[in-house]
Amino acid sequence: MGVSLDEKFKSAAWIIQALPKDGPIKTTVTDQLLMYSLYKQATIGPCNTEQPYFFRIEERLKWNAWNELGNMEKDEAKAKYVEKMLELCDEAEKEHDLLNFLNDPTVAELLPKQNELREHFGNLGKTTVKGFEGETVTVNGVSISF
């Protein structure tokens, strides 16, 4: 039996939470708002809070993004969240050199979590990194097999 949507969603959310906020991979504000709103919709359901005051810009943007999803079903939001996360991973894989990424100081905290990362990416069907299939690299004294 395959990985359930709930397991895929939990894995995608875990990976996103594990990535360093000031790391080498940057997402657009639009993508951040989409991921935020889909996460809220998937975990809570339709927006259930009052619209923030207009001068609370970040809160208002988040609220607007979530509210725009209307009555989208939780499972649809989970599926779209996973799909967008995988899309962002594919973009990052094309745009970033893996070794430069792994050697970035902000990513060092991920190295001890490589088994968890591998498990979560595996739940999403991503078991290799293009161009590094079957290779082992050493970063900051930690061996990583692909």
C-alpha cells in the first residue's frame, strides 16, 4: 500500500519546517503565502479569524491568502501543498548546486537530520538527487549517500 495523503502532507510540512529560514533557497512572497494558506486550510479548514487591520500588513496578506481559499476541502489543500512543495524542490534542484547548498553554513543543522530528511522525501517519492544517484559526498565531516 502506498503512502497516504496525510503522511505525504506531514512529510512535506516537516521538510519545510526543517529548512533554514535564512538558507540559500529563497521562495517568493507569493509562494510563501500560498504555502501558508494551504497549510492553514489543510489543518484548520476555511479561514475562521477576523480580518486584521490594514496596517498589520503581513497578517493581512496571510489572512487574505487563506480567506481566498474559501471552502476548499482539507484533502484538496493537503494535495496542493504537497504538489507545490515538490514543485519548489524541483526548482531548487535546477537552480542550486547541491554541494554549494550542503556547504552553506545555514544548512549545517540539517546534516544530523539526514535520515529523517531521507525518510520524509521518500514519502514524497523523491529518493535521489539528480546527478548524484548512488554517490556519497562528505560535508563538514558528515557522509551523505544519495
